[in-house]
Amino acid sequence: METLSILVVDDEPGIRSGISRILSPHTVSYPFMEDDFNFTVLEASTGEEAISIIDSRVPDIILLDNKLPGIQGVEVLEYIRDRQYDSMVAMITSYASLEIAVKATGDGAFDFIPKPFTPQELKASIDNISKQLYLRRITRKLKKEGKRIRYQFLSVLSHELKAPLNVVEGYLKMMQNREAGDDLTEYDNMIDRSLNRITMMRGLIMDLLDFTKIRLERKQEKIRKININKLAKMAISTIQPYAIQKNVSITLEGEKDAAMQADPEDMEIILNNLLSNAVKYNKDPGQVILRLTTDHDKLIIEVEDTGIGMDAEEREQLFREFVRIKNEKTKNITGSGLGLSIVRKVMELYRGKIQVESEPDKGSRFILSFPFEAVPGIKDVEKN
């Protein structure tokens, strides 16, 4: 249970002690809150005393009378506002005019509790203030966390783009200065490596476009009935030249009428990424099987390969942005490290699940399941 501090600022001792008796045993609970709140009550009889307490220990909630000896409640409220203290303030007063109410609200007062008030009225107001305080702090925390993640993302991205550019620039300067002589064939290796780095950058940029599209372009009108078998054949055709180069065969198995309601581009992203990885991390010779099945309430897509596989620790890292599995077998394999994180985000959109089975040197199997209720109309799509 979390304890919130309440500062009661009132020149009437009876009001202060009464509020303390009412709120000290009180607790607040809402389903969305991780912990219940209870309260500890502090007291101040003047505005000056309240400011001294606030400066030394910022209370979570302040119950503030306006008519005080010395500086008035609205002046204390201005003080809190100017210093941007993280407190929720409610005015408790018998003399609340419209002018005072407007000014206090403008200066950040969250609520007004007119005197005299009943214990139930006070508790109801504190319940509402506590809820709003919790939501405000959670919102601030999420925004802060979001900024940290965005900064981290941009830092990694800048590194991923800068590294290949530095390599290409270095090779170009070497060629410009004719450091290997005037025989052009001496520069073939530099040219090949530069082209390889440019290919890596192009792949990263394409993955970033997919990543942005998934996060920003969620348009309901793009959802339609699609035949996954047809998309699978297209994906295989796209990756086939690379598979031939790597001496990897690709086989499509399963139901020819496997289908769902989806954005075709989303499914293309999934199939292209999984097939590309299955070929890229395979052996020579190697095999990839793309399997499409339905099982009661699910559409299942499986991609199985005979590649280098992964251990348990490597599997744990798979779906993080910009993470590439690094070991002796993968040191010459390039990639953006975004592909599988993109697949995971697409799966989340369709309330799907993804499982990975893999062992070192024995290959990997990715199992994607889409619940039918997330894709209505799956049964009445036209067959191939």
C-alpha cells in the first residue's frame, strides 16, 4: 500500500483535527491502480507555515483554506504553481466567490470543498483527487519513458547508418587518392565491399519504412479478404533468387485455401521477413518449409529451416529492435536487426502469438498463430 501525504492549511484547529480524524484511517482503491492509497496528514495554521512545509517536503495533496492570517490561500497556490510542485490542491473555504474560484482554478486548484462539509463529501473529493494524481503521474512517467525509448532508438539508428557510410567514404577516398595504384582491378574488392554496405543501408531504410508504416498507417479500409497461399507464393518468388544463390530450396505446404481478413501489406511483411531470415541463416545446401494450416480457431503459419539455429539466450533477444545474433557463424551475415521486431509488432496488431523453436546446428521453426475472432470472415474467402 502506498501512502500519500496530505497537508491541511487552515487557521481553525477544529477543521484541521477533524480532517485528520476522517482521512487518517481512509484508503482509496481503484481497479487500474497497482496499490491502494492510505494517507498521512500534516497540518499548518498559516500560509507562511504551509510554504515552509511545502519547501521541505512537497505534499501529494494540499487542502487549502483561502482566508488565512498573513498571506492568503490563493497566494500559497500561486507559490506552488510558480515552483511547479507536484501537488494536487483543493480549496476549502466558506467564502468562495466566483472571482476567487476562477483565479484559483487558473492557478491550478483541482477542486473546491465548501465548508461545512460532511465526512462523506471530504472522502469523495479525496478519492477523486487521488485518482487524478495517480493518472497524472502515470502519464508523466509514460511520456518520460517514451522519450527515453525514442532517444535510444534514434541513437542506435544513427550508429547503424553512420557505420556503413564511414566505410564507403573511406574506400572512396582510397580510390580517389589511387592508394592501390592506377590498375582499376586493384580496387575491385573495395568496390564490392562498398556496394555491400550500400545494400545493407538500403535494407535498413526499407525496414524502417515498414516499421513506420506499421506504427502509423493503421487504416481499416486496407483490411480485406486475402488468400495467404497466394501471398506465400509471391513471397517465395521474391526470395527465390537469393535462395538459389545460397543453395537453399523453399517448399510450400498446407492448405491452398488458407485465408484471413487482413491488410495484405502486413502479411507480406511477415512472410518476407521470415523467409528472408530462414534463407539467410541457413546452411549450404539447406531447406526451408513454409507451412499454412488451420486449427479450430486459429490460422497457423510456420516457417521451418535447416539452418544454424540458436540457443536459449539468443532466442530471448530475437524480437528487440536493432538486435542481431552475433557469434562465429553469423559474423559475415548482415541485416538491420529490425525484421523480427517488425514481425512481432504486426502480430500484436492481429492479437496473434509467435513461438520460436530452435537448437544450435539443427535449424529453427517460427510458429505464428492468428485467432479467427481477430480476423472475421476467414471462412468465406474465395478459394484458390
